[in-house]
Amino acid sequence: MKKRVLVLCYSQTGQLKACAQSLTGPLRESGEVEVDFVELVPEKPYPFPWGMKAFLSVFPQSVLGEPPPIQPPAVDPAKKYDLAILAYQVWYLSPAPPVVAFLRSPQAEALLQGTPLLALCACRNMWQRGWVELKRLVAEVGGRIVDHVVLIDQGPDWSTFYTTPRWLIAGKKEGGPFPPAGVSPQAIAGLRAPGERLLEALRRGPIEGSVFAGSGVEVLEVRRRYLLPEMAAKRVFRLWAKLIHGAGPSLKYPLGLAWFFWLLFSLPLAVPIALSGELLRLLNPSWYRERIEELVQPSGGPVR
Ligand SMILES: Cc1cc2nc3c(=O)[nH]c(=O)nc-3n(C[C@H](O)[C@H](O)[C@H](O)COP(=O)(O)O)c2cc1C
């Protein structure tokens, strides 16, 4: 009997969708696996390109995890899958609202309980807090993540700090003097390698645990320098998000802009915060190790 894989995906620009298709390419092409691709569709679509106002307007719902509803995913509840793939992107250090809306929907429990889940992320580069949040939401519906695959935008961090928002807000993907915005086509095509591994694992039998750990196929890289800055930023983001959420309609945009400028001016703080992460590593190694393990597991990967 053919193996069955379910892919659940929301993608605005098509980037995450292309990642999911590349990863599952070897499965589809083998003819041995039936791949059902289900798009998560927000009831009210998000704009693209965003423009500044709309881009800032989703900050509170993203950070507070209060997403607007999505349409019920078009999945046959009677169908059992050998593997589910949940593709997610990060918005403001949190899983994007359409993904959170799915994980909070009545279908999530039925679809994810008893089915091994692979989480696939494509984002600018700050995925750590979003991943921890995603794992919590999946655990709440009784799901079991067996693998995590992460792609980040091409180019140095300082260039994606410009190219990614410019792409999202103004729709311009070419980066001028910098590499184009988004994940590189080579990295997307490179997902075929883990896809081949998935196919081998499905052929062997039920997927019980990580397919990639110790396999020699690298599916993510943890950057230590982001650990504390992301943790600190997420805490302050929550305060801003509550303030903006509670404000009257006429104050939301000015407060959103105030948050945005606060973010720009606070950026230099990331350096001493990242350095204090190194201090914590020495002073409280077990706490630090646990935080890193939380990011590395279950698939493993280099920590740099
Ligand atoms: C409102 C918004 C906030 C975002 N915040 C982050 C972020 O905190 N960290 C990050 O690495 N990427 C962030 N991104 C980039 C997305 O994770 C993703 O790469 C991009 O939206 C393209 O995804 P798509 O497949 O839906 O088109 C953000 C994107 C949007 C639209």
C-alpha cells in the first residue's frame, strides 16, 4: 500500500510552499507516496506587499498568539497519514498567525495525534523563539514532532535586516548591492536531500523518531549569538504588543511606529545581550545547555 504524507502550509509569497514542494519532491516522484498538499487559508487574506501600516498591524496578534480564524483545512478526517509536515514561517519571533490558528483549530488534534510531525521553517533568520512556541502549541494538541528543518534568508544578517523587510513591505525582492531577499533558490533545491532521506525512512517502515539526527544530512544550524537577544526581545515585544492591543483604534498605528523605532534604536543592545549569553554559558552551563538542546532537538545540527 502507498504511504501517505500530509503537508499543511500557509505561504504568502510562495516561498514556504516552494520549500515544502522541494522537500516532498522525491516522495511524489517515487510514485510510492501519496502527498496531500493542504493550504491554510486565512478567512481575511493578509496583503502582499504589506505596506508599513498593515505590516505593523499584525504585530500584536502575532506576539500574543491571538490569530484571526482560518478556513477549515480541506482534509479528510478519516484518512490516516504516515507523516504530517507542518510548514511554518516566523512573524515577530512567533509562529505566523495562520499556523497558530490551525494549531488551535478542532482539526489540529484529530490530524496530529498519533501522526509523526515534521516542522519545516523558512524565515529571515530569527526562528528560535518561534520554534519553542510552535513545539508548545503542537504538544498542547497531543502532536509529536520528530524532525525540524530550517532554511534562512540568503546573505549576511546585516543585509537581510534591510532586504527582508523591504521585500515584505514594498514587494521588492532584488537587493541592489545586497543578495536578493528571501531564501536562495539553491537552498530550496537543496531540500531534495532531506526529501530523499524521508523517502528511505518511509520505505523502511513507520517513522518513530528523527530521520535526520546522525544521518549526515544537515537540516538546521543553531546560532548561539541569537539565544539571549531573541529571549530578551520576545519579553519586551510582549509588553509592546499588550500596550498596542489595548489601545484605541486611532492610537494603534502611532504606537506600532513607536515600537518599530524602539526596535531600530535598541538594535545595538543585541551585542552586549549576546555577550552576556556567553557569560551565562560559563556561570550556568546546565541552564545554557538545556536552552541550546531545546533548539537543536530533535533533528540535531551544528551550534555556532
Ligand atoms: C509580519 C512579518 C513578520 C516577520 N517577522 C520575522 C521574524 O521575526 N523573524 C524572521 O526570521 N522572519 C520574519 N519574517 C519573515 C517570514 O518568516 C518569511 O520569511 C516571509 O514572510 C516569507 O514567507 P512566505 O512563504 O509566507 O512568503 C516576518 C514576515 C512577516 C510578514
